[in-house]
Amino acid sequence: MKKLSPTWLGASVLTAGVLAVALMQASNASEQKVPPTPMDKGQVAPKTAVPAATTAVVAGETMAHGCAACHGTQGRLGDESFMPLAGMPQAQFVRTMADFRDEKRPSTLMGHVAKGFNDAELQAMAVYFAAVKPLPVGVQP
């Protein structure tokens, strides 16, 4: 069994932080602007209203930045520990992530990561990674 290093742990924390920031930005961007309306005694309604159930789907590229800590910038890092994501076929990415999420594929970290994404978000990331050209063999990122 591979021993976890402080670098690996730091990368995991970084990944979680990047995902949290991306989702928070998406939530803020999804707020709807509404004009002020008069209320009783001269009060004014808030200038922004947030729908009760906001299900903003963040762009695949934005969500994919969270993968960079382990899989490299644009998913181009590939070694014995981390599979390269750049150029991965969409169906393979979605199936693999869904298997991690549904605990059909064993993992230490990816199961937790995958549970944070719905099917539409997995598909958006799959489209992004499929479009990224992998580095030529032997070229380091």
C-alpha cells in the first residue's frame, strides 16, 4: 500500500478548495437581478433574489481545474499513480466517474470527489477533457 505523503495530502486539500471556490462563484453568478420594488413604509426589496433551488451547472473547464492538483494542468499529467484525463473519450470519463461515485470502483480519494458531481456536471467535464489534446509521448508537462 502506498504511504500518503504531505504533498499528496496538500494536493487533496487544494483540490477541495478549488472545487469549493468554483461552485461558490457559480452560485453567485446564478443570482437573478430584480429591480427594487416599493414595500410598506418606504422600504425597498433586496436588489437580488436567489431562486429556492439553484442548480447551476458550472462550465466543464472550470470544474476541471480542481482535477489539476493530481492529474496535472488540463489533465495532462500521467504517471503510475494518476491517469491522464486529456483526450479521454467522453463516455469513458463519465462511466469511470460514475463508477467512483456509486462505489463500483474502489478508490481512496476519487469516490469522495466524484460524489460532488451530478451527471450533467460529469458530462460537462467529459466534453472539456475530450477536447484537450494529450501531450506527445515522452513530453513532460
